[in-house]
Amino acid sequence: MRKVSMATRTELVAAISCRYALGGRAEKARMLDEFVALTGFHRKHAMRLLRGEREPRRVVLGQGAGFTAMTCGQHSSLFGRRRIEFAASDYTPCCQH
């Protein structure tokens, strides 16, 4: 559950990240504790935000990949849907009708 809005989070990260980068170990720990208490984020996620690391992007899969995964999935129960879709992405045009 998010305790603050997205706009507020962006403002907090912008305000605190400069001081976080310049602070010592004890100052960083104090700032991190306050940020985690305010936002409700996990410590590791908060550290990455304050260091300026980008959040990973989500992968969007097309319809053809889903069809290929269903076809391949019928023959193998060893792999997850996303792994099959990734492995079969080159063969997607062949499977479309």
C-alpha cells in the first residue's frame, strides 16, 4: 500500500537524493530510515531510488507470443510461460493463421 502519492514521491526523491549522495554512512542511514518510514517502501528499493538507479521496465508481449507459448506449452511442462514466449519469439510469425 502506497502511503504517499507518486508526485510527492518524486519530490521527496529529488529533495533527498542530493543530500543522500553527499552524506556519510550515519547520515545516509538516518535519511534512509526516515524515507522508508514516510513512504512505506522496502529499504533496498528506497536505496536504489535515492541513488538514482532506474526502475526495471516491464516486458510487453504480443498476441503471437501467447499463441506460441500455448502451442509449445502443450508439449513441455518443464518451462514457464514467459520462458517459452521468449524462446519462441523468433517463430511467432510461423504460428499465426
